[in-house]
Amino acid sequence: MKRNYLPTTEWRIAAPEALEMDAEKLSKLDSIITTEYSNMNGIVVVKNGAIVYESYYNGYGSDNVHHVASVTKSILSALIGIAIDTGYIKNVDQMVLDFFPEYFPEGAETVNREITIRHLLTMTAPYPFEDWHEPLDKMCIQPDWVNYTLDMLGQKGSIGTFKYSTAGAHLLSAIITRSTGINAREFANEHLFKPLGMREIPDYKMAAFGFDDLFGKNVQGWVKDPNGISTGGWGLTLNPRDMARFGLLYLNHGIWDNTQIISKKWILESTAMNSNHYGYLWWLLNENELLAYSALGDGGNVICCIPEKDLVVAIASEFMVNARDRWTLIKEHIIPAIID
């Protein structure tokens, strides 16, 4: 999609009518959000590359950053793509154990030797836990998260079965570090955040590794494990405008200011529909033949991209248990505001 403008510095803000959106319908969003989505802190709606709706709640503003939880995974996916594009990683079918030559699993012919980067990206690596019952707290008390995860891989289950794993995403972050020599935060600043005009993520010292430091009120910058590896599955802080920039990069097939930041091939592969409705760390949706792909984080953090409508919706939220699905808001109140 060729654009003569991208928000590398300032966003263009347009009246809804100028971009074929119904201003009256969008104006109703505010009361719906305050009554039905009370933990939402910020929302940015981008149509045709310009902001058509933006609002903040609970004392937050456009410059405030939020812990976006598993939205971090989709950022990691982009970094793996960039690392492949730039030759640090061969391809998605490179074996995971290639990056950890010092690690020797028990037994000469274990399933671990067959696990690839693609399996980690698509959540189809084997783990000993039931799907959606990953004991993430156990990883977080280990001195070496990577070794713990490598030990857990292949213990049970078969390659190819979908099993959602945040530890697996952390292993991808470790692969970024092993292949590039810097952690994911540094790699992202250089190859993704800075080129897009996103806020660069500063390095913060981890004072401790308790719940608040890893997931709660003390989260800042990009959380890292005891060995300095950026958390792969959560722990990144972003503001909604920067979340929208990232979504817009994907709608733009990886091009930003005439520079190919991520290959178009990677974006198409990452978001290609499949039976698991999960791409390369992106959730995939096909509703009434409308295709969407989303970065989703616990509590209602979302970057939703709808290519057919040239629409990005970025939402930052405070964590709460069983937060209302943001797709309901997008489907019932934002998409219907588009004038076809």
C-alpha cells in the first residue's frame, strides 16, 4: 500500500468524514467505553493512516506508557522477521538447539532436536502442561529461564499440536540475543522503534523478580530475566500511538518512509490464516469474510489490524481478570462507523 505520509514524527489527525467514517457513530464510543470497558486507559483508531478517533481514561494521556502484556509477543515476531531479513537467523526452520550449543538434552535422539523457530512462533512446540495451563510462575523463580524452558520442551505432547506458551516466546527472545549479540530491547530500538518514530525503550535495572517487578506496578521499559534477556512473552511498555504505528507498519507491508523495515513476505506469512487461527505470534480472525489479525495482551491490550478496511485499532488497558473482549467493541461500534 503506497502512502505519501507516515507518522514517523507527528500523527496526522483527520475528521472522520474526510476518511469516510461516521462521526456520530464514533462519538458514541466514549460513553460505551466508560460504562462497559472501565479498565481501558487509551484508544487510538487509525483509518487510511490518520487518527480518526483518540481518547484516554483513568487519568492517562497520549504520552503515558502501559504494560501491554502479550502484545509483546507480536513485537517479538517482528524482531525475528527482521533478524532473518538481516541474516542473523537463517530461516524459521532453523533448529532451536542451533542457538544453544552448550545445551545437551538427555538422550541422543530427543524430540528437542526437531523443534524449530517456526514451532515456537506458531505455538506448536511440545510442552508437559495442558493448553492454557502453563506454570509461568515456575519459570519466573528460576535463575536461568532459558535452561528451564529448554528442559521443559519436548517432555510431553507432539510437535504440531497448538499449545500456548509464554516461555516459548521467551526462548525466541533468547534466540534474538544469541544471534545478534544484543537483547530484544536493544535490537528493537535500533531496527524497529527508532525507524518508526516510536519511543525508544530505556534500560531499567531490575530491582527484584517478584510479581510486581515482572507483571505489576513496578514494570517499566522492557522487563528482562536474571540474565538480561528481554522477556519474550510480556513485559514491554508502549503508548497507544506507538502501538498504532506498529500496526500501521504491518498494514503497509513493512515499508516505512520508503524503507523496508520488515519484508512483505514475513508479514504475509505471519498473518496467513490457518486452522489454529494463530500465525507467527499473531491472533487471526475471519468473521463474515472480514480478515483481521491482532496482537492481544491480557486485560484488554490490543493492536487490531484490518487490512481490507485500512484500519488499525490500538487499545491500552489496566490488567483485570476476565476483561471484556475488545473485539466486541471493534466489531459492533468501530467497523460499523466505516461508510462503505
